[in-house]
Amino acid sequence: MGLRLAVMATGTFAMPAFRALADSDHEVVGLVTQPDRQGRGHHQHVNVLKEFAIERGIDVFQPERIKTEDSLEQLRRWGIDLFVVAAYGQILTSKVLSVPRLGAINLHGSLLPAYRGAAPIQYAIWKGESRTGVTIFQIEPRLDSGPVYGMVETQILPNETSGELHDRLAELCVPLTLDVVSQLEAGTAVGVAQDESRVSLAPRINKDDGSIDWTQSTEKIGWHLRAMRPWPSPFTFLHQEARPSQRMVILEIQSDHRDLAIEDLYPGQVVVAQQEDLIVRTGDGCAKILTLQPAGKKAMSAADFLRGTRLLRGETFGPELR
């Protein structure tokens, strides 16, 4: 017969599971998503979840605050058995969680209790993890702490960005979500308590987190570049004599193990800048920049950049000078 479900989500992480639930024997009666926001240039952000819900005739509810009595009354009118939540963007209070008969489950992009918080996918790459996955757990008022109903583990690919991993984990959620929801319907779901001694956190990423720290090892800088793509983008500033500082995004690097003289240079300074070689001192050696994007221009190879920009040994990549 199936359960009556409401999906609570705003980001695209929920889209594959939302589509699968809508195509299943369960009844998705509503989507709760954040209010429409205007982006840069007064352009409306496209909410693909909302578009899909309207296409399928699923009610859409976009409260500014989910915990008000008016919002609670709207949720009660749906007669929901279960909330399926993924990157919704508002805190769910005990009153909200008590509305559905079976409470709420969350689709989370890490192997809990690792990386509780808003940015688990970015942090897994940023911290150099080789494996991650998705976890479905029962939501409790405390952050990402509820009993786990199931998880799927996967390898993080060597050059995978957070955007690429995000999309892959979203697809991994599909069979796990359908399985857990069916177990909850049958009364066979078993929640396993999380090991509090293994908790790590993944707080929200902000724009400043994209700033590249050249004093880090080349390997850690590489992790950071991948973690910050596509947002907020890994950036640095090129400082040259008698020229304005230039902001640029560094997209790809690799370690350079040639025997180069770097003792007189500090991290961030240019070691070599000729033909295809743009090599920068790091905390433990050298990084060869492969792809970059100067402000206002398209992404390009280091070779193309050097054809249009003359760089000297000792000129510096680093933070903005204030």
C-alpha cells in the first residue's frame, strides 16, 4: 500500500531519491523546500525539486520558518507517515519531527558519525579521505546524531571534485532510500546507535574557505582545490611588481619532483614560469599548476596563461593584500 511521504529538501542532492520515491509504490504528497531566492543580477535561482514537484502534481510548501504554528498546521493537513529529508536548510524542532507517524529520516553525504554538519562531501575531500559514502538515519533534535538505518560506502576517486562526488553520492542514495522506507513501512527497520567517540564535524563552507594556503603540502593543496570545486572555488592572488594584484582560480595542480633550487623562495613564490611550466613553491616542495582561471576570463592551461602573461621567478601567489 505504501507510506504517505513528504520530501524536505532544497539542494539537488535529494533529486535522484525524490524522483525514485515519486515513481515508487509510496505516495509523495508534498515537497517542503526553502523559499525562492534571487541570485546575483536579480536572477531567480532555479529549484529543480520544485519544478519536478509541480510537474508531478505534488504540493509545494515554502515556509520562511518551518517551526511556526501555521507551518505545523500545513504539515499536519497532509497526514504524513514519514519525512524524507536531505539538505533542507532549516532546523527541525521536536514539534516538527513529531508531525509524521514515523518521524523523519535524513540522507547524509558521509559515513556517520564522520563529518556531521552542512558540508560533509567537501570535508571528506579536503581532509584527504580515500573513502566516503551515504548514511540514512533517524533525525533527532541534536545535529546528525540519530540511529543509523543504513549506509553505502564508496571510494573517493583520485581527481574527483566535491561537485562530482556530490552527484555520485546522490545517485547512491536511491536504492538505500527505497530500502529503508520499505523497512519502515514493514516495521523491520533497525536503527544502530552512532559511536560518539568517532564524531567529526563538517561545518558550513564560506567563500573565504576557498583561499589557497601555499604553506600547506602540495598534496593538501590538491585536496583543497578539489574540495572547493565548484563552490566557492579555490582562489589566490597573483602579486607582480608594478601591476595590480590579480585574483585567479587555481583548478588543477600536480606535484613536481624535479631537483629545482627553492631554498631562497618561500611558499607561494614562482619557481619556474616558461613554456608549459608554471611551478610554485609549496610548504613541502613544488606544485606545477596545470589549469587556472584569471578573473573575468575562461579557464585555461598554464601554457596558455604564460603565453599572455610574463611571470618572473620570485613573484608571488598568495592572499589578497589589504
